[in-house]
Amino acid sequence: MAETTEKKLSGAGLRGQSAGETALSTVGKSGSGLTYRGYDVKDLAENASFEEVAFLILYGELPTEAELSAYRAKLKGLRGLPQALKEVLERIPASAHPMDVLRTGCSMLGNLEPEEGFDEQFDVANRMLAAFPSIICYWYRFSHDGVRIEVETDDEQIGAHFLHLLHGKAPSELHARVMDVSLILYAEHEFNASTFTARVCASTLSDMHSCVTGAIGSLRGPLHGGANEAAMELIQDMRDEEHAREVLMGMLERKEKIMGFGHAIYRESDPRNAIIKQWSEKLSKEYGDDRLYRVSVACESLMWEQKKLFCNADFFHASAYHFMGIPTKLFTPIFVCSRTSGWTAHVMEQRSNNRIIRPSADYVGVGLRQVTPIAQR
Ligand SMILES: CC(=O)SCCNC(=O)CCNC(=O)[C@H](O)C(C)(C)COP(=O)(O)OP(=O)(O)OC[C@H]1O[C@@H](n2cnc3c(N)ncnc32)[C@H](O)[C@@H]1OP(=O)(O)O
Ligand SMILES: O=C([O-])CC(=O)C(=O)O
């Protein structure tokens, strides 16, 4: 039986209702938890790179070697930022949330390089994939370290490029690989809240930058992409397994939400978790202090024991990113750098078979009444 059919469905949050068709991915279908254009995400995480996956999502098939090297060269050539965008980024304070920076960065890019017609949609999507790591790292390094970094590196892969810009040096092979896997895991996920936001915007025949700017805003919240950051804040002060259990039991008693657990569609597990968990364990050994990994495992066991709630893609991403020296507030922006592939492909899919998305509402307000003249109110 499909995992999704076991869930008690209700109208709240449009849960369980089909809101359209997609050929991009399946989530929570029996046999395989998550597929991108027919490929299991586990298979892709083991045997492909993020650029291959982005190509697959955008163009429909995995690239040949020649197509991949041409695609990587194209993306490399699109990493630079216009001076006017750098100036805007320099005006944003260090106290800003990096998701707000990306939202502004995407919107500003739309002013400087507008999508003039839908025939430019692939170019715009690729420009965003190439430029978002530059935008976030340019702002971060300027506002936090006072340096104006060069945003064009020779790294072939977007994940390695991101770490290079952030740390000012090329990453180790292990870190480059983990970033690559992480970007693959976050690339696409059917009609999640941020993708649906992008599709609603696309359905009005708006431009790509507006669709993606809106999607960034939806991803920012802790019930969605913001959960990786919130999970880090939760685990960072846990001293050991015992303390982790104490903290979580208290939160459960107070009926607080525990970020990084549960899912709107998956019922028993999120297939991305086992993959990033393994990499987090590997990184913890290299890091030389596995406390965060151990407390994360303790949280996972306790949540399943107490609530039958499982880790979603975000939970072990927290420790994995931390072990690679990534500041917590940059966790969700990395999700953006990846999900831009899915968002832009969904915008194109919506455009290819469009009807404006406009559902109805059940009215629960007061009945019809007349305006009392203002002097008598
Ligand atoms: C990449 C991603 O975006 S994955 C999602 C990231 N978000 C999070 O990690 C935030 C924490 N998780 C949640 O808030 C939720 O599980 C969501 C938003 C992901 C899904 O929400 P829903 O589909 O409404 O959850 P669902 O219907 O499965 O909830 C069932 C019950 O479990 C509870 N529950 C679900 N998740 C959690 C959690 N993380 N902590 C505590 N309780 C939870 C719900 O409150 C609900 O309880 P109730 O029946 O007493 O109201
Ligand atoms: O599908 C969802 O609701 C959230 C999610 O896991 C994702 O967007 O990756």
C-alpha cells in the first residue's frame, strides 16, 4: 500500500488533495520514497553529481559526458555578479537573515537582468543556480569579515564553489562530496509549500524572478526549510545523550514542535534522512568530536519511541553542515541554492500547461449587513 494512503486526510492545509500534475518527482509513493524524473534519490546521491541532477530536473534526462561538461562550463561562466547587485548586498547589515538577503538578491537580479520572455526561462534558471552561492557568500563575507570576495572560482561543482567562497579556500574532497550530496537531496520535492508558491505565482504568467523570490520567502519558515537551522539551535547545547532525552521530553510535555521531525507526506521515514545521516557520521569522525552526531541519534530514537515521529531531511543536515564549518544561519540558503533547480523546473512545467491557480474558500464570517452611517456607529 502506498505510504500516503495511510495518513488520515483532512482539508486543512490542502492536505491529501491533488493540486495539479507534475512529471518532475514523486514523494512517498510505494516502492520508492522519492524519485526525480523516475530516478530514486538514493541512486542519484550515490551515482550522480548535483549538476547532473539539476540538468535532469530542468531538461528531462541525465546529461551525457559532453553535455555535462558543457553545462558545468556554462554555470561557471554565470557566477559573476553585476556591480549594482554587489552595492545592494553591501548595504544589507550583518544582522540581516541570509534568507532575506537571498530574497532581495533574487529580486534585484530580476531588476538588472529581467526575464523579457518565456523563451529566456532556461537561461534565467541557470543564472540563478550559478549566482545564488555568489550572492549569499559575497554578502556574508563583506558584512561579517569586511572583505569583497572574488565570486568566480575554478571549482567544477556548485557545492565546492560555495564552500570555497565561504572559507576562502578550496574544500577537502570529503566536504565537496557531502555538499554535492546535500544539494542532490534538497533539489526537488513535488508540491511542497515553497514550490507551490512558485507555481501559484507562475500561474499568473509572472516572471521567473518573482516566482523564485516568493518561493524563497516560503522556504524561510521553520515549518519548511528553516527547520535545518532550528534543528541546529536545538541540538547545539545538548551535552550528551542523556541531556538530549531530557530536553526533548520536556519539549514534548509542553507540546512544543520539534524542528527537523515529521513530514506532511511521508509517514514512516524521509528517504533523504538515512543518506545525510551516514555522511554526518563520517564527518563527525573527521571533525574529531562526535557529540552533535550522538545527541542527534539520541533525539531520533526518542522521538520514534515516544511519538512515532522520524527525522526529516533537515535534522541530520544540521550536524553535517556544522561539521563542515558552515555558520548556522547559512543552512537554509544552501537549501535555496539546491531547490532553485526544482522551483524553476516547476515554473516551466506550470507555464507549459497553465490555468491560473485560484481555489475557493468556505466563508465563515458574518452574514450580509448594511453600513450604518459613521455618525451613528
Ligand atoms: C525539508 C522540509 O521542509 S521537511 C519539514 C521541515 N519542518 C519541520 O521539521 C518542522 C517540524 N515538523 C512539523 O511542524 C510538521 O511535522 C510538518 C509541518 C512538517 C508537517 O505538518 P503536518 O502535516 O500538519 O503534520 P502531521 O499531520 O503529520 O502531524 C500529526 C501530529 O504530530 C504532531 N507533530 C508533527 N510534527 C511534529 C514535530 N516535529 N514535533 C512535535 N509534534 C509534531 C502534530 O502537531 C500533530 O499533532 P496533533 O494531531 O495533536 O495536532
Ligand atoms: O515536501 C514537503 O512538504 C517539504 C519537504 O520535505 C521539501 O520541500 O523538501
